[in-house]
Amino acid sequence: MKAQSPNLVMIFTVLSELTSEYNTMTEKNLMIRQLEHECDNFTHRLLLLLLTFVTPIDRGDIPKLSGSINEVLDCVDVTFDR
């Protein structure tokens, strides 16, 4: 999740910039898509790691938190496409 948080902040920064810099839409779209894919990859790696790693907090909470962050990023990606 530590790796997802900066992407979450960045994706909302890019979305915010889009509203004032509409002429850079293609560039922003590519950036949002890349950040969303990075978070998808992180979530996948995290779930694989949880199969063998002993966690300091409830094992079930980690995928829920990571999945929630990923859902927010997916929603931003879909919003941008529309």
C-alpha cells in the first residue's frame, strides 16, 4: 500500500490538472492509464506475497485496503475516459 499511495495522489493531481489544461488530455490520459496499471501490478504482487509472508496486522485487511485503493484508481480511469 505504501507504493500505491503516491500513485493515488499523483492520479488525482493529474485529473485536477486536466480540468485546467484540457489541451494536454492525451498526455494526461496516458499518465493516468500507466499509474492505474502500476497499481494493478502492485496489487497482484501483494496478493502473491501474502501467500507466504507473515503479516503484523490481520491478513484479510491488507487485500481489502489494497483493493479499495485500486477501485478508486479504476474509477478515476473510467471517469477520465468519459
